[in-house]
Amino acid sequence: MKSSIINSIKSLPPLPKTVIDMQRVCNNPDSSIQDLVKTVEHDPMIVANLLKAANSPLYSFKREILNVSQAVSLFGMSMTRSIGLGNSVRKLLNVDMEPYGISSDRFAEISSMQAALMHAWYSKIDRSKADKLFLASFLQETGKIIIASDVIQEELATNFKADIDSAIDIASVERSYIHETTAAVTAAIFTHWNFDKEFVDMIQFSDTPDLAPEEVKEFATALHIIKTIVPINNPFGEHGISFGLKKAEEAGYDVSKLQGAIDSILEKINAL
């Protein structure tokens, strides 16, 4: 990995206290929804982002969500943690996604689309796995923030953006500029922040799921399929959907469940 990327990761500030507290509450089997509500209420930014997500058509709650307690109850502890953590990480890393041809707000939207599609799909397969994959899919593109910063510092943003705009394989473009992919950089970021090995490994191998250790192969494969369907340069494009469905079929999934999830999310996006 480039020394500049390594140095950027080593210099990252620690996660905000509220995020650490959310992690602690969610990892404690004796914690309740109300414990998480009390934790979240201390951070106005997380509250704002949680309510924004709860009122997004992506999640199709049938009434307006007006307070943290309602949002946490509807999302559940795992999804609440994922949304709070994802938005806090993006704020912490001072996002400038110009090299990828999108704004920071659009980057957040695409991360939310990936997570929502994963949840809609994997909830039909295994709910406990869906919770793990929701967090990973929400955060799996985090490394792009560090990559974008490095590309800007190297004064390569214009060429990088042109290559990304037309890329079918974004990872190959990243390799050609920084010799790594988002998956590797994201894994390094969350290793730096002491996330558990399973979480790090499923992201680390999301570009190469065939090489993943057996215990995370399914997770890495699912993440790979999701970012194939919802790439940052053309989310839910015709080619991406077709290619993603093909990869799902090759991996042994019931493709009808994934197609149903895609149709559901697209219907919600079109309602925005």
C-alpha cells in the first residue's frame, strides 16, 4: 500500500465518543433499545441523520418519524448503529469526492442505496446475516474518501475522474492510480479503528470473494454483488444490474430474491 495512504490512515482521529458508546451498547447482549436511544440522543448530528434516514422512501416506514425513540425502534439496534457510524465516519474524514465525479451528499446517498438493497435482499435469506451485511455495505466504500484525497494531492484528479466516469471495473482504475482498491483501503481504515476481524475480512475480500477465507466468503460475495449493482459511477445501471444478477446466479443464490429487492429499491428511488 502507498506510504501516503498508510500515513493518511495512521493519522486518522479516533471515532467520536458517541459512536464508541453505540458500539458498546450494541455489543452488550443485556442492552435495550432505550439504552441505545439514550446514547444517540447525546449527538445532534447522529440524531439528524437518523431521522433523515427514517423518513427516506428507501425504508418505507408508513408514518413520519419525529423522534429518536421511534427511529431506533423501527430500525432496530444494528441498523441504527450502522447509520450512525456511517454518517459519523464520513463527517470525520472530511469528504471530498470530486475525483469520483460526485458530491459528498451523493456519496452518502449511494452508500445508503447499497445498504438498503443489501437489507432488502438478505432479509429474505438470513436476518442475522442481513444485520452484519447492512453495516458492511453501508461502510464498504469508505476507503474512497482516502483514495480521493490522495488523488487530489497527487494532482491526478482530472485524469482519475475521466477514467472513473467510463469505468466498468472501478477497482481496476483505483489499482492503476494507487496500486490498491477501495476494499483494501477500507479494511485498513477499520483495522486502524479496531473493528473485529470478521467485519474487516468481509470487506477486504469484497473485490476477490473467491480468495476469501471460508468463514467470510458468503459475506464478501454478497458485498461484491451489491457494489456491482450499485457502483458509485452508475448506481442501478442496466449493465450493473445484469452483471450483478449473473454473479449472484454463479454464486448459487436464488436470483428472484435479488431481483425482487432491486425492483423494490428502484421503486422507492423513483418515488424520491
